[in-house]
Amino acid sequence: MAKFLVHFLSLSLLLLLNIATSEPILSCSQTPYPQVCSSMIPTPSAQFVQDKSRVSFRDLIVRATMDRALRAYTLASTMNLGSLDARAKAAWADCLELYQDTVQQLNRSMSASSSSEDAQTWLSAAIANQETCRNGFVELNLVSNYQFSPFSANNISESVSNSLAINKAMAPPVSSRGNRRLLSGGFPEWVSVADRKLLQSRSVVKANLVVAQDGSGNYKTISEAVAASAKLRKGSTSRFVIYVKAGTYKENVEVTKSMKNLMIVGDGIDKTIVTGNKNVQDGSTTFRSATFGEFLSIVR
């Protein structure tokens, strides 16, 4: 929940701070950080008029930002961290993961299938990643380690802010879009009919693996079952269900992004309980303190 809360608050703040304008942003001089924008484009772009050109200008900035993020990630992942203590290494590992996710979010924002609203969400997530990366060092009183790291260079946050402003200006006026319906019958529109029925069903879902502290299942911990599921599925994206029997499980469960369509069910509130105790005082970043966290699988 801690990781989710950090991203939620950052995203909410960004949405409130979005530049409210219906005028398209077609040059660096119109962005919140014009100098950063100009430094990323060797020859400042001329004023674009056609809608297609507006998208091209935004994508030009996003691609340049993605290149810088990749450069920072590559440099940070190959540096010798022998001089850093355990806390600094933990914050560094968080940033590597967050930068990898940032690259993915920036790439998603340029997808032809993404609406301007979708792109705004992906770009907001990208800038929230930058703040979360920095917060990891700040929480552990390691600001100097952050300031002299590749993560603080290249003006990634400012560049993503420019991308957000450009994308926001591209969006059609709210009056022409009408109210955006996020829920349909109590569920987000992207939840399929089959999944809605499954979530509403009172019957027991057939499980692929069972977790039970008394040894009556396949595994005694959720983390063991999650790890086993990755091996059993062998890259499959079909639904995989882990049933966790009643009990208090003291662990921090990490689910990587490669574990698609993984469903974990329990015996209900106050019966199946998952609790962890990671905290900043003990040397963990807030990002890593989530009881259930979705993390990237770092590839080096």
C-alpha cells in the first residue's frame, strides 16, 4: 500500500498542476522548461500547424527524454557501488527499477493506441517515478548520494514535465469529450465480462497452487508460491490462481511485471492476513515497504 500511496499522491498532485490551456504547444519556448527543451533538440522545431505535426513535436520530446533516461539507467547499472553502504545500495536499486519503468511508460505514451488521456497517465507515472527515486535517498538521509548519481542528471523530471504540458495541450476540450466514464456496472470498462463474473462469484475459484501455514497446501508462504508460479507458467499469460488459506503471513510479497494475470485469493477479511514490517528506520525505502508490491524484473 505504501508504494501505491506514493504514486497516487504524486499522480494526484501532477493532475492538479497540469497546465490548463487549449492552445497547442508547438515550440520549446511554450514549455514549462524551455531551456531544457531546447537542449534536447539540436535545431529548435519550427511552429507546427497540422495535428500530425503536433504529435510529432510531442514524440520528439518524449523520445529525447527516453534516450536520456536510458543513458542514465545504463550508466547507473554499470557503476561500481563498492563504496556505498547497504542503505544507499537499496535506494540505488529502487532507482534502477523505477528508471526501467519510466522508459516503458514513456514508450507507452507514444503508442498509436493510446489516447491523449492515456498518454497523460503514462507520462504522470514517469514523473512520479523520478520523485519516488529521489525520495528513497532523502528518506535515508543520503541526499548527497543522489545528487552525485546519474539519476539526478539529464533533467529527466523537467523533460517529462514538458512532455506532460505538450500532451495536455493536445487534448480536446473537456466540453467536447463529455464526462469520462471510468466505471461500467461498478467495474472499469477494461474489465472483461468474464472477469466481472469471476470477481462477483461466491463460489470457490479453482486454484493452481495452495498456500497454507499448516503444510496442507503446496507451500507455506505466499512468496514461495509466487516464485513457483513463474516456473510453472513458463511465460504463459493465462490466468494463474494462488489460493492462500486463513492465517497471518508475515512477509513482503514481490510480484514482478513479467507475472501476467496472476490472481491471489484468500479466505476473506480478518482471515487471510498478510503483514510486513519494512520501514525507513530499519533501512528500507518506502518504495520497498509494500506488503504486496509489483516490481520490475531487472535485466542486466
